[in-house]
Amino acid sequence: ILVEEKPKSIKLADGKEYKLPPIDMTTLANVEKTMGFGLSQLSSKLESETMITMRNLIYALLKEEQPDLDIDTIGHLITLKEMGEVSRTISEILALS
């Protein structure tokens, strides 16, 4: 029996909790499609284009559960205050993938 992953969420600058999708093949494929490159390139992209890549990755994940959000809205909801928590949450999710 497969154990279902507990849903994760992140709190952004507007004080709201945003639900993150379960990480499965469809989610990961959609993330790649939204970002425009494969997950195997993620580390090098994070080194060379850190903020663009982080914003694209967070947008790609959040749009799975909140399709009405756009990339600029996501960018404005992540201030330096939220960056640490968002980075930890994204790292946890990608470690599972």
C-alpha cells in the first residue's frame, strides 16, 4: 500500500497559506514545461539565474493548485522575509522527487 504524502503549503507576504501539489510525475512534467527546461538543469539554472529560476519554480508549483495566480503576482508575494521558508519547502519537495 502506498502512503499518501501529506499536503504542503507555504505562507507568503499576504499572510495566506498557499497549497503545494503532491509531487508526482505529472506535476514534475508540468513544472518542466512551465519552466522551459528539464529538472536535471535546475541546479545550474539556480546558480546562474537564481531569482528567475526560483520564481519560475515556485510559480510552476503553485499554479498546479492555484491556476488563477500569475508569475508576477507570485514574485510580489515572495519578499526576502519569505525567501528562507520558501527555499526550505522547495528543497524538501525536490528532495522527494
